[in-house]
Amino acid sequence: MFVLVNGKPYPLPQSGTLAALLRSVSPPAPFAVALNEEFIARGTYDDCVVHPNDRIDIVHPTVGG
Amino acid sequence: MERQAIQDELILYGRRFTSRLLLGTARYDSPSVLADAIAVADPALLTVSLRHQMSGAKESGASFWNLLRETKRPLLPNTAGCLSAHEAVKTGCMARELFQTNLVKLEVIADEVSLQPDPFGLVEAAMELVKLGFHVLPYCTEDWVLCRRLMDAGCEVLMPWAAPIGTGQGPRNPRALRELRQRAPQVPLIVDAGIGLPSHACQVMEWGFDGVLVNTAVSRSLDPIRMARAFANSVNAGRSAFLAGPMIEQQVAAPSTPQISRPFASDLSTLPGLRVSEPRMGTLVP
């Protein structure tokens, strides 16, 4: 079973939480996360369950005007 | 001098800034050029954004984050690239967590050619973001009704465009911009987008705008560091001119040098070729 992380398939971890997924993906800090186009606050990753085919967006600071 | 500077601070949502220049961080050739441009421009705020990680990109991720931290400048995250209110609200929430600020430069784009702001999406997103406790600085057009709706939604600062993003055309609709300034005298107005030259920045500051945001005009110039300094100087010059109160434009010439007790005084009307009462073709009539 897979989820989409930044548009690419990624294996869904057994525990099925967003926290577990992020530990597996290990994105460089700092980052922020959206699940299925909804913002997920950092303190709630452990409580957030991820399902197959969910879309996870992990974003980082970048330049902007 | 110091007292005067304190009195003329830019105040955005209760935060005080001595500079009236906001600087974008995009499209610089290298992080070091960006860092030097920031140092000489001394901007009030730096605009930043969010993106998926791009492997090897110098302008995102940890290296950019470290650069931002080293500058110690306040940050203004944007919602660039958002095409709906929902996207903008989501992006604003992610930006708040990432950059640890309630400030957000709200962008909702409606037209991919002109990158013109979406007035309907802006108002919808602004209402939601204000409810969520954001301090919203919407990038908008100079349209008065839109600006009023944004103020009604709780925006205490507006960022009207001068011209489409990245064009460098300067103020395309000076009359509407000046009318906006007159109709919202108490609202901080930062001119954003389309500024190409320091003279453009100086011009809008002379009109009484509270600040200017520039990015491409600096980053894509041949010498961004020199241009950053030029913009900082022009913003200061325009602000000083506004505070000084420009003279009223006159329709006829008026001698600046006193006419009383002129040396070698003569009656102008008696000079050869200078006739007051009987003008002729080819003669100068003062």
C-alpha cells in the first residue's frame, strides 16, 4: 500500500500514522505538512492516521517575492 | 534627527519598522548576492515562500533557512502560486508554522498571463485567515472597491500592485493609485509588484504610499547589490519628499530669483525682441 508524498508513491508504514511516515521519509528540517490538502499542525502528527492513496505534501522554506 | 526617524516608523499590525523597503528573496544569482543585497538594502521585511524540496537547489531548504536566520530580518511569507482561497489559507497555515509569524502576504492569482490577483479569492481567503488570527497583507489591484472589501474583511495593510509581477513597468495606473491613497489615508499601503526602477519607488513614496516591495528589479539587475542600495535611497528620498510637502505645480513661470533691486535693472519689455503688448511671430513673450 502506498501514499503519495510530494506526488510520488511511497510505502505506507505499518503504524499508519503521519508521524511514522515522516520518520520514514525523514525530510530535512524545517518543514510543514499537509494531508489531502489540509494543513496538519506539528503537534498532531502522532494522532493523524494516514490511509492508502492519501496525498502528503511536505514543504520547506524557499525564496519568494 | 533620531527623534524624527522614530516618529516616521512604518507600522504594520503594531510592529514598528525603521525601513520602508520590503525585499523579495527570489531570482538572485547566488545566496551570497542575496545576503549582500539584504545587508545594503536594510529592508523592513524579507518575503519568503514554501515549496516541495528541490534536491540540490540552493534557494530552498536548509541553506536558505540558515541564510534567513543569519540575516535576523523579520519575514513575510507569501502564498505565491495559489489559485484558490483554500490553497492560500492552507499555505498560510503551513507558512505560519514554518516561519513562526502571523504575517502573511496573501496572493491568490486569477490570471496566468498577467498574474493578476483574484479579487473574489482574495476576499474569501482574507476573511478566513483573519479568523485564524493572521495579520494579512493582501497583494491586490488598485481597485477601490476591492480594497474596501479587503479592509472590511479585516486587512489592516494593503499591497496594491504598480504593474504585473516581474514586468518592471512602474505604476501603470497612477491616477487610481493616488485616488486609493487619498481614500484610505489611515491604511498602510505598500506598493508591490511591477516596480522596475528606483524612480518608480521614489514616485509612489512621493505620492504618500507607506512602503515598497521590490524583488526582480533588484535581483535581475546587472549589479543587485548596487541596485538594492539605490532602491533603499530612493524609498527614503520619496518618503522625505512626501513629508516635506512638495510645492504646488504652477501653470506659468515664476522667477526664483528676487526681481527687486536687480543689478543693471532694465525694463524687460524694452529689451529687443521682448514685447509684452505686441507679440510677434518669432519673438519671446515673457
